[in-house]
Amino acid sequence: MWIAHLFFASLFIGLGLLFFRGKGAFLIAGYNTSSKQEKEKTDVKALTRFMGKLMFFFSACFLIMATSDLLASMIPLWIGLALFLVGSIGAVIYANTGHRFQK
């Protein structure tokens, strides 16, 4: 099972590097489906950097989960899952309040 966790951690690291460089905005669902007028009002660089940081956080969560198999303990798995859930909910709230990514 730790191989799956490492696979997803590396996937999130790759996405994080892509987003952190300001690329890959077409992969962000809310941005991708918005109208052209909305896309012009969005600060794409700030949005992609935020998503890059979020992907790095998710990869850290999966690395924590991977240690559960190595330590033969369920505690790191539950900690990683809890962090993933809290980070997801927090990111949605942060991104959708305060007009943070508007020009």
C-alpha cells in the first residue's frame, strides 16, 4: 500500500511544480469552466501559486500516510487523512472568500 501513497505523493509533487511555476491553469476546474470575462478578472499567477502550495501540502499528507505501512501503525494513516481533509476544506474556504484571486 505504501507504493500507492508514494505514487500519489509524486503525482501531487509534479502538479505542485507545474502550478507553482504559474502553468497549468487549465487543470483548475473552477478556472477552466469560467467564462472569458471571468478569466480576465482572475489573477492567474496567484491562483496557480496557491494551487501549487496546496499540491505540496497534499503530497506531504500522502507521505505521512505512507509511513503508516513502514511503522505498522494506523496512527500516521489517520493523521494524514485528517490533514488531507482539513486542508481540502480549508483551501475551498480560503479560495472562495475574500476575492483573493481577483485582479
